[in-house]
Amino acid sequence: MQQAIQFETVIESGVIRIPEQYIKTVPAVVQVTLAPVSGTSIKRGAQSQAGILSPDNFLALKIDTSNWRFDREEANERR
């Protein structure tokens, strides 16, 4: 079993950079656990990207369908 490697890095556009000294020792498949460095926090905009749900994730979607034509026969037609 290999030992865990711990390092601090900055995530840039969703990319986690592995420091040079670890690149050759890191296996191809890893498990990643993200934790903010003490004294920092996850930004509100980044929360949904980090898998954290907020009330903004559940806003209703409103679509104006008044000009849409629906034909039940066409919808059920097999092609």
C-alpha cells in the first residue's frame, strides 16, 4: 500500500496541479479529497462547482410555451 501525499495548491480553471516532486510518484488513479486551507473558505460561486448545493440550485425555470405547437399524434409517431 502506498502512503498518502499531502500538499497545498491553487485550483485553476478546475485543474489541480501536482507539484513537480510528486509527479513521478503519484499513481495513475487516485482518490482526491478537497479541504480548504485553514483561514480560507469556499467562495459562494465555487460552491456549486464543488458539489455543494445552495438555494440558487433550485430556482424555478420559466419557459414561455404559448407559441409552441403540440401535436400528440406527431409526438407518439414511431419513426
